[in-house]
Amino acid sequence: MKKVKKIAKKLNPYIRNKYVITLFAFLVWMTFFDENSFISTIKNQLKLAEMEEERDHYLNEITESTADLKLLQNDKELLEKFAREKYLMKKEDEDIFVFSVED
């Protein structure tokens, strides 16, 4: 007990102040235990940034797909080429040979 009293006396009077103790307890609570803690806020901000990147990626894909669709609707030869390459479609009198390159 004597050691505790000596330590308490040596502590700065600002640290022993009830307002400082309350502020410290509040900061500890907000950092670790609260539902909206600083840690969870940072995690949510990182996740939001990641999701915004995904959104931008998909918006770019939508723009490219829309442009491709407009081209395909206007050009019959391009539509035929697209169907042959992507979906392996063929005319009735044709045979398809698929070559794959292996490493």
C-alpha cells in the first residue's frame, strides 16, 4: 500500500484530475468498445474506398458494353464475327475447330 500511495503522490495533479480521467476513459471506450469506434470507422472507410473502385470498374464496363452493343446493332459483319468468336456459332455447312494454346 505504501508503494501505491507514493506513486499516487508522484503523479502529476493533472492526471489525477477527474476530468482527465473521464476523458481518458471516454477515449478508451470510443477506440475499442463502442459500436461506432474509431477502429470500425477506419475499417468502414477502407471498405467504402474499395467498393467505390469496384463501382467505377463496373461503370467503365457498362460504358464499353454499351458502345459494343451499338456497334453490333449497326454492323452485320461485326455481329457475325462476334457470335463466331464469343459463342462459337456457325453456319449449317461449317465445322468449327477450336485451338487452345497451352504453356
